Amino acid sequence: MTEEEAREWVRNRFDVSRETMLERFAAILIGESAQQNLIAASTLDQIWTRHIVDSAQLIPLADVEGPWIDIGSGAGLPGIIVAALTDREVTLVEPRGKRAEFLRTTAEALGLTKVTVAASRIETHKPAKRAAVISARAVAPLYELFAGAQHCTDSSTIWLLPKGRNAESEVELARGAWQGVFHVEPSITSPDSGIVVAHKVKPR
């Protein structure tokens, strides 16, 4: 997928004002990356493919309504993208103070009034409501994510977890301690990468 194809993908699924907001976010992200290591420098010229669409592709997989929790949001991926492209309540859980502050100022700059930033680890986060969707991009192994965020979920929560080339093996490893319905969805931005889609997750 080229950068123009990535923009077209967004344009075909969301309105033009949302695309404009993502352009503003991309500019903010590139500017801040000069101050702190938010995304790899080698991906700055592929920001729509490697980061924006790579995050936005999770939205069609979230076929439930309700709050979205993004674990280890860091650069706002995918949490800020989800908030920019939907009308959901999105909580960005980020324990690193400097990155949490970046997320707050970015959400404010983009006018994302339904975004909440929780400057904490997911294990100590106390959600106002159980999550309808939980995402985490390049944060921790599946079994750690399930254990750390279980108190934020119920049986209907959908987990959307991009896992690269190791998606299938991570699912198999997690099955030792966790049960549920697991599916690996191919990534549209990197065909050899997978997104773990899980629900009804609970300890064995």
C-alpha cells in the first residue's frame, strides 16, 4: 500500500473532515517525534501506511458500541486515530508522563472531546465503564495484556491486538492460561502481519 492508497482508503470510508483531522495529527506526530522517540524515524515518510491506516483498520473489526480503551497509547496509535474517525469515548492508558502529556495536548489541539488520558499502567487503571473494545499496539504479549486488563472487561469485550508476524504463535502461547474465541485477521498494510481478534476471554 502506497501513501496515496492509504489516504484513499481513509477517504473512501470516512468523511473528508476526518481525513483533514488526520493530516493535522500526522503533522503533530512528526513534529513531536523530533523531541521524543514516538515512532521510528524510518517510518516518517510512510506515516499514512505504517501508522494511520495500520491503526484505522481496527475500527471495522470493532462491531460493538461502547467505550474503547487503548493500552500503552504512546504516540496515540491507535487510540487517537480511533477517536478522530469515530464518535466513541476513548481512554488512552499511558504510564509514561511525557507521552501522556503529549496525548492530552494532542487531543485538545484536535478537539477530541471524548478522549480521556489515564497516566497509569493498565493494571491500576480504574475505568468508569467496562470496555466494549480494548486495543494495544506493540505493547506486551497476549497473556500479559489479558491479565493486566481483565478488570476493565466483561464477556462481550472485543480485543483488537496487532501482533505482526507472531500473531498465531502468541495466540497458541496465550491458550495455555486463557480461553476465549480467537481469530487472526490479516493486516491490510502488511499482509504477513496479523491482528488478533478475541472475545469471551477469561482465565482457564
